[in-house]
Amino acid sequence: MKTIDIQTTQKVSVTYEIASFWQRLLALLIDLVLVTVASLIIAFSIFLIFGENKAARFIAVLIIIAIIYLHCLTCEIIFRGQTLGKYALGIKVVKLNGTKLKGIDCTIRWCFRSIDVFLSLGSIAAVTMNSTNKGQRLGDLLANTSVIKSKTDRKIRLDDILSIKTTSNYKPVYPVAKNFKEQEMLLIKDVLDRNKNYPSEANEKALNELLKIVLEKTDLPVPKNKVQFLNTLIKDYIVLTR
């Protein structure tokens, strides 16, 4: 299992698992199936409306070609690094420097898609992905991107992450927890989970950096147990804001 460390905009390094070649290939196949179905539906609709003549066939071919060549680029720009196939498999394109994925990044990847995937039947993509530490094909190398496992981009609430059965008898330890934003709490929980599930020097460093940021924001003293402190902070946030 290959992993990469990406620094977030909060200056915290987070470890992500890199999507495998087979996951990316399956996502591509799903996209191709969906594109084929969409093309057939569009062609049938055009012939149904205008009849099967030269003009209708010409229009249908133009639209189908546009869908085939532009669906990946369009989806990754609109859905922030995901096509429908990538979304189904819970993987996405990200910038390795932690910045937001831009249209130019998607365009660079798309321009080299024909060489990486189609003209070489995927052989170039397979070689470069397996020979680089970050699982990058040529397009990724030039765009400074990679494809990671993200599960899905669905909205996750803190109630889904950590449920408290009763709050009537619970007294918050850190009232200042209510000053945090939900996304900040989600980041804290994410870093805690990664440190627990994937123990490594990078994840330990990320946890220490995160603790430093939290303490600076709250003016609280350095805790004896940083993991317990951060988990308590999350509990307090839920109680104080729900």
C-alpha cells in the first residue's frame, strides 16, 4: 500500500493512500460504460426528433465525439477531481502541494491522457505509476497531481463521526471548543484517525503540528495526553454546538 503526505492549507501534513492502477483502470471502464450509454441515448433522441438523415447523423456524431473526449476533463473540473467512475470507487485527483485543484491542472492531465492511456493501451500509465513513489502517470507528473483514496466526498457531520448517547450528564471540559468551525473539528478527527490507523513518523508529526495550532488558538496549556485532549475537545464541541 503506497501512501503520500499532503500538507493542508492549515499547514498540517495528512497521509493519504494512493489509488492503485487497477482502481484507476476500473474507474475508467465505468466512465466508458456511462459514456457509451449516454451516447446511445443521445443518438436515439436525435434520430427520434429529426429522423435518420445525414444532418441528424452529423449532429449525433459531433455530440458523441465531444462527450467521449471532454467528459473526463469536464467532470474533473466540475466535481473537483472526480469523474463518475472515480466517485463510484471513492478516489479523486488532488494537488500534491495541498492547494486547490484548478482547471489548468485538469487540462494538463487530460492532454496527456491519450498518450498515457489510449494510444499506449495503458502501458505508459502502468509503467510510470508503478515506477514513481506517488503513483503518477505522465499527466500527473506535469500537473503535480496524484490520485488518492478519498472514499467519497459526501458531507460528513460530526454526529456521524462521534455520537454521544447522553449529554445531560456531561459537562464540557473546554468551553472554548465552541469557537471552532465544523471543518476544523473534522480535520482534527481525521488526523487522529490516521495517526491511530496508520502509525508513522509523518502522522505523528502531523498530530504534533495540529496540537500546536489548536493550543495557539485556544490559549490552553500543553496537555499530558494529546490524543485524549483532542478527543475531549471534539466531544465538547458536539455538546456545545448541538
